[in-house]
Amino acid sequence: MGQTNSQDQMLRARAQSVIPGGLWGHLNAANLPPGYPQYFARAEGCRLWDVDGREVIDFMCSWGPVILGHHHPAVEDAARAQSALGDCMNGPAPVLVELAEKLVETIPHAAWCLFSKNGTDATTACATIARAATGRRKLLVARGSYHGAVPWCSPSLAGVTAEDRAHILHYDYNDPASVKAAVAEAGDDLAGILVTAFRHDMARDLELPNPAFAQTLRSLCDSHDAALILDDVRAGFRLHLGGSWETLGIRPDLAAYSKAIANGHPLAAITGSEHLRTAATKIFTTGSFWCGAAPMAAALATITTLHALEAPTHLKTMGERLRTGLAASAKRHALPIRQSGPPQMPLMLFDNDPDFRLGNTFCAAALDAGAYFHPKHNMFLSCAHTAADIDRALEAADAGFSAVARVG
Amino acid sequence: MGQTNSQDQMLRARAQSVIPGGLWGHLNAANLPPGYPQYFARAEGCRLWDVDGREVIDFMCSWGPVILGHHHPAVEDAARAQSALGDCMNGPAPVLVELAEKLVETIPHAAWCLFSKNGTDATTACATIARAATGRRKLLVARGSYHGAVPWCSPSLAGVTAEDRAHILHYDYNDPASVKAAVAEAGDDLAGILVTAFRHDMARDLELPNPAFAQTLRSLCDSHDAALILDDVRAGFRLHLGGSWETLGIRPDLAAYSKAIANGHPLAAITGSEHLRTAATKIFTTGSFWCGAAPMAAALATITTLHALEAPTHLKTMGERLRTGLAASAKRHALPIRQSGPPQMPLMLFDNDPDFRLGNTFCAAALDAGAYFHPKHNMFLSCAHTAADIDRALEAADAGFSAVARVG
């Protein structure tokens, strides 16, 4: 610890000349606290090593994909065995059918599924299927919710035209009245309502969906013959293996999955209810690698292992241990914090920290002490996190709180 | 040969219940001649084995991705070594920088690049960068050209709204006058012109770009400060390693690559000229697996190997051998055919075959005799095709021509 980031700095300097801004998208370290590495040399279980040799216990899990820990043997063996036979061929391998059957068996609303590569592929296909099914155009999304990185839903307006969002209407998460108002605005042109598994917008307290809100979405979609689209890309498989709203007893018509579905191998899935099967055959959605068999074999092994480990329960237990420990440590340092979200995907914010100065200080010092936290985005637990890992990370967090107390 | 497709039929039947229509997208065997398998058990070099154990010499190369042949050792070793270190992490591995440097060194117009997963990601990002750079909206595309499978460009209109294409204007490939007319129609709102490397629309003769057409696109983009976007997703790395229009001496401002870039590992890239670097930093484009390191290691090994093998020349030699052999065989059978496109990505059509009855008969019989051709989509050569493979495939083709002569 405390080494310089010299290898990281050299790579960043080289990248500046061949990659605009050094890196695109959500993994750009420019958005992270000072001292966070951009480049990684190696990963194992819940641990990462940056290119300067620093080892950390990781609580971002690659921003979601790594749910069993890096290099889970069942997943890697399955991917390797399929790859040795064939990966990207003129058609799928039999594992496509096995994986589709496994998802339909695992996810109660699902009568069928399609596979793609990005979460954005999946949310876009859901939106297109909803429109194809209904012959209508309006899609309701919650203000501030993230559904992908293409013009109809990107958080940036650069290069986006007004027409890209002509048929997007907004409601407020957890506000049934705002949903009713948006449905009224859509009139007889309502194709569907998109909703994330919980409110996980960056840089604000996370909010679980309240049951009345979820029920309102379901009832309005039913009464208007519109599609309820659950965007489970970020949360999928961490809260409940059957879909994140199973605990609420609310089932969507379409759901988008990606991230954790194959423990880091590139895959996304759309699941659909029976009444949308025909609409799904009408749209054209495809990609050069979407029938790639190795990521499907990885996904099948991932989902099988998640069942065997009762993953959501393990993740919850570990997340609660982290949460309890962070609360106790903050209290010892007399630092007011707020913890929100499901324990499997937690967030910790400091009170009175509008510019995240305290959060950044906490994270930078905790990183130096061996734990990789995030100051404003929900974090992720994995099945590779043990109680000992959490306790070790809490020691690093304590160093973070000490640093905050010093600058406080 | 001549076996039943019993395993394939069983898998198709199972898929019918869990996948809408049995399979989505371009790999759906419902669009192929009778007898073509849907499911594949294994691949090696230029050979595929279907789930019923039939071996074929393949001329689709997974519809483009497989350019060195399946399981090329340099590519697989590189992917495996990177994967053993780490693939999907909290940030990229150093190979990101090495690959970006290699692309910028290989592709003359490129000052920078970005990576994604699908060809559609790349074409969409190019369109968005062009709009962000210019503050204008209109994009020109050739009638019938394929640029991806999302609403702004999908070949299907199901689930697509008029607004998704409000700013798309059309021209005709190889027709400079139609380009000028579309530019005039765009007026002061022209953001860019998209063009495929050659005219490779399905089910018609392929057309190479004529130099005057290419020069017109370049001149109009220059005089209007608009971006010339080369969609090299399908052809990239087969015709010229520096970009498919290098032989014409025309360089784009933005180019989209995918398919062959990593010999079947999932990756796409956008390359850009220096003057669009700032615009590229403004748009938001990202995906959960876009910094995945194993496909980047595969791409670096692929491009290095393509250079070492002088791949375009080898592919051309093999494609010409195939073309010459097909012409001779058709002549022996007195069957009039047309061959079009670059030899590396050839197409053979029968004269007087509007419903592809002759093409389907040819393909079905050739498949039975051990070669996997396509009746109406451009095919692909790979570096794994040897002269002996071509000669063996020509024997299968001869069986195909015999079958056509019998029914013809």
C-alpha cells in the first residue's frame, strides 16, 4: 500500500493519445476518488490487483457482472469446455436450448427468452417488442432511471435528437400518482412501462420499490394492455433468482437481464410472458456474437451454481454484515452516514456531503487500506465474499472513517 | 452424409417452446435451404460438425467473425492467458492500450478508437458522434444497406416508430447523383453519410464501390463539414487491414468494425479521425462487458496474425480459386451463374432464379457432399482455407451443380 501508481499513470498517458479522454463510459476512473487505479492486472474471487501490484477486496464486482467471484471453477470449466468444442459458429450450440430452458424454469413470468450481449440490447429489444405487440408508441420511464447508453435512453444528450425520445414519457419512481398522470398523458398510445428493480440512480440514497407503487404499475399495464418491463439488468440474480420483483409478488411481462447472468462473460437476455411470444418473432434483433456458445455455457453454470449456493441469501448475509460493521465504525468515529438499498447492492453516503468530499476521502483511505468501495454508486456483493473478507474490509473502512474524521 | 437430422430436429423442437420462433436473427436456419442444420457440435479451422455428426467445409465463417479459422492457436492462447489473469474487472487491463495502439497503427485514418460488443453498437456510436460533432441531425444511408438491428436502422419495421428514422435520408449505392440529391435535401442539417465497404445487400449481385462514387462521398462530406462513416463491420480486415476503402484511396472520418476483429470473440470498435476526438468524449456509450480483457487479447493476436499472414492476399487467392472452380464446374454442367463481390467475400447466384430454387438446390446438395455455401448472402473466406480445402469444396459444389442440372 501507499505505492505510487506509476504503471497506471504510464498506461493512462498512452491511452490519452489513442482513446478519447483516456476511457469512455462508466469504468472511466476520472469519475472515481483520487488514487483509484484505472488498470487492473489480475482478479481472483473477491480480490483485484491493480497494475502497480496493490491488492484490494472489491465491492464493485466489475459494476455487477461478477456474482460468484472471479474465476469460479464451475463457470470457467464450462466456458472452457464449450470453447474447446466451438464458440462462434454458423448457428448456436445445444447449450442455447439448455440455457433457455433453465431461465424459463427459474423465472416464473418467463415463457421464452432471447439472448444478446449488452443490457442496452435487452432493454431496447423489450421496448421494441412492447411496441410491436401493441402497435402503440409511448414508453414510460422513471425520471433519472438508467436503462442504457443509446439515444433513446442515454444519460447524455450529446448527439441525441428530440425525435429519439419523442415517445418517452416520465414518472417518478415510487410515486403512483405520477405514473397515473403519465399513463393518462399517453392516452391510447401506451405501449409499456419500464421500471428498474429498485431505484438505483447514482449519487442519491437508494430506494426499494414500495408495494403500492409496484402494484399500480402492474394494474395500469393490465388495464391498458400495455407491457410491464422490468429492467433487471443491474439487480438481476442478486435479490431473487426468479426476478427482483418476486418478493413483491409482482411479475413483469418482459424483463431485461445482463451483468451477473454469466459471472462476467458477455451475455444479456430478454425474458417474456406467453402473450408476447408472437410479437417477439416479429422484431428483428441480432448480433454477430449473440449465439456465441461459451458465454451461454458460462451462464448455465452460473445460474446452476447460484441456485446451489442460495446466492441471494448469502449475498444478503454478507451485505448485512458489511452494513452493520460500517454503521458501528461510523458511530465510533461520530460520523453521520446513511446506508440504503438492498444489502446485496448497498450504498453508503455521508450526511452533509453534497460534493462527495467526505465520501471520496473515505474511499481513498479505505482503498489504501485494501478495500475498493464506491462513494456514490450502489456497490455489489458476490458469493466469493466470506465473513473474513467482510471483516478485513471493515478494517479498511475504519481507516477510511479515520481519514474523514481528520478532515471532517 | 445422408444421415437424418435427428439431433437437430430434437433441439429445434425443444427450442420452439422456449425461444420465439425457434431462433431470432440472422442465424435462424428457417432462412436457409432445406437440410441445413441449426445446431453445431464443434468447429475446427474451416470445418464445422453439426449435432448429427456431419462434417462440412464452411464458407460462412460464422457470418464473418471467423477469419483465421476456428481455434487459431495464437488467438486462443492469448485469450486464455488474459482470462487466467482477469477478464471483466473494475477497469480495463493493459491490453486495452496495446490493442488501441495496434488499431491506430494499422488503420491510417484512425487517431483513436473505442471498443464495444456489437456491430450495431459501433454504427450507432458513429452516428451519435457525427451528430455530437456537428450539432446537426441528418444521416444519409444507402437504400437497402444493412447497418444494424435497432430501430434507427433495422431491416424490420416491427416496433419501430416514424420518429426513430426521422433524420435518416436515403441515396442509392454507387449513384453519385442520388447522394448529391440527398445532401441537398439535408440542407444545413447534414451530420454524416454512412456507407458499407461494398454493396453487400442480401439476395442480389454484390457491387464493389466505384471510385467516382467513393470520391463523391468524400468530397461532399468535406465541403459540408459532415462525417464520412465507413461501416466496415462486415468487410473489415478481409479486403485490406487498413480499412476496406484504402485500395480506393478514400479515408473515412469514422469507421465501425466488429465481426472479424477478434476471430469470433465478441468485440467491436469505432475508429475516428483526430478532428472528431472531442466529440467522441461528449457522447455516452458503454456496456457492462466493453472493457472485458480476454476479447481484446484475442483481437490483438488476431490483428497481429492477419498482418503476419498477409491475410487479405491469402483470402483473395483462395476466393479466386473457389470462383474459378465454380465457374468451370457450372460451365461443365451448362448452368448459367453470376459471381460477384470481392473474392474474399464472394457470392454466386444462378441466372433466372428469382425464388432461389436453383440456389437452394445447389446448396442442399453441396452440403450433403460436404460444403456449407449460402444461396443468397455473401460468403466469407478464412485463412484456414487451404487450396486442398477449396478443391475438396469444389467437388461438393460439383455435386450441387449436378443436382441443379437434374431439376433445372
